[in-house]
Amino acid sequence: MGVWVGAISGCNSEHIIIIIKARGPGSFPPIRPFAGVLILAFSHGSPEHVDLVGGYYDAGDNIKFGLPMAFTTTMLAWSVLEFFGRKKMMMMMLEEERLMVHEAVRWATDYLLKASAHLPQALYVQVGDPVADHKCWVRPEDMEMEAATPSTVCKVTPSDPGSDVAAETAAALAASSLLFKDPAGSDHYSNALLHAAEKAFHLANSYRAKYSDSPLLHSAVCPFYCSYSGYLDELQWAAAWLYRTTKNSSYLQHAISTAVEDDCDTFSWDNKLPGTRILLSQVPC
């Protein structure tokens, strides 16, 4: 991943989804257009005795970096929410394509639910050793067969916090909760995402620190996805998404009170300020 997923458009959304889904280890449903990478990485999480199968690999690597993966999930969910908010565009979108987009988001959120399953004690934020992986040219589907690189597991906890990655995970789960909200009233999955989002946000807000400052995580995430912008932008971004999803005014007040004075005009996996300002600008006065 590690890419900015822009607004889904009728001319390129299928291509975007195919590229994204090509990076997903595990066992996708039959609709997935890549038969060659269907079953792999079923031992992810085993060093910690947790299930971390699924999710998406980053870029051309065989690493699951939690911060850019969560951001890409947030952006993909937001793109679909905005797209389906436009009635004419919605009518143009084929049903099969809509299902593909939702499936791509759910593949990520299923993984994020697993990564969040041990909150508030731990949030799992990475699988793999990036230094070893960057020296390895084995295909993803052959990684486990050849024991090419270790599937190291990283986590943030109250004693070893990472507000940035935990808050971005909260944002991804909250945005996706809104996406999967069922107008017919069957909201079990949406509610599960929201519950996990609130727990991730609590961890991020209660135990504040950059995850790349952690002695245990620094060498695993830097220089690949260091948190250069700090964690306040993610806390504000997550609070804005939780407000949009729940309409709980406490989240709006948190987003406002966490105002970050920065003229940054770059929206990325590291800096969420421009996106947050768009979200807050849509709040009725």
C-alpha cells in the first residue's frame, strides 16, 4: 500500500481495486481476480499466538505496515462514501464493481479487527521484518514455503504506546463502520468496527507517544514509515471520523480542542491535517 487512494471514479475504480487486492495475503473469496496468490501467510501472528492473517502488503514488499495500511483503508472507505453520495455517479457504477470495492475494504477491516482484538492491552501494528524483506526477492506466495524472511510481529501497548498508528486504525475502523452501516438495520459488522475504533482511539489518546519513538518499534518502522508529523494530527483525524460516524459531540469537541497550528498542504499517510479540515468543514454550524 503506502499509496494515496484517491476518489473512486467510473473510469479507474476497477483498476485501483485490482491493484489493491493483488497485495492481500490470505484467502480471498472467488471474486478475487488473482488465482495465484489465494492461499498464503496463514501463520501470521503465530509468534504472539494471535491471528493476523489477511490485510495488505505494502508496495512491492511482503510487509504489513499498520500505519499506511490503515490510512489506505480510511481513504478507500471515504472515497466510496463520497462517491455513493452522488446519486448520478452511483447509478453509473456497476453492482459488481461496488461489491469489489466493499470487499477490498472489508479485507482490510477484517484484518484490523483481528489486530484490535486484544485491546486495550495491545494493538498489533506490523507483520514482517522490513530489513530482511528488502533483501529478499521471493514471491509472496512462496514466502512461507521457503521460510524466506521472518514474520515478526509488532504491537503498541499502554506501556509502549503509539498514538499515531492507533489513532489511524481508529479512523479506518470508524470510516468503514459508516460504509458498512446497513440501511435495513442489520448493523452487526458496522457496530463491531465502531466498537474496535473507540477502543483504539482510547489507547491512542490515553497513552500518547509516537510509535516510531518506541525502543521496540523504531528499527522496525524507520526509515520506512517513521511518524514525522507526530501524533496530534492522527488524534484529530480519528476524532473527526468518530464524530462523523457516531454524532457524539464529545468527539467533535476533542477534534476542535486538538487543533494543530500547521500550514501543511500535504495530505499523506503521515500528515492528516488537510483531510481533517475537510471533514470538520462539513460539520453544520
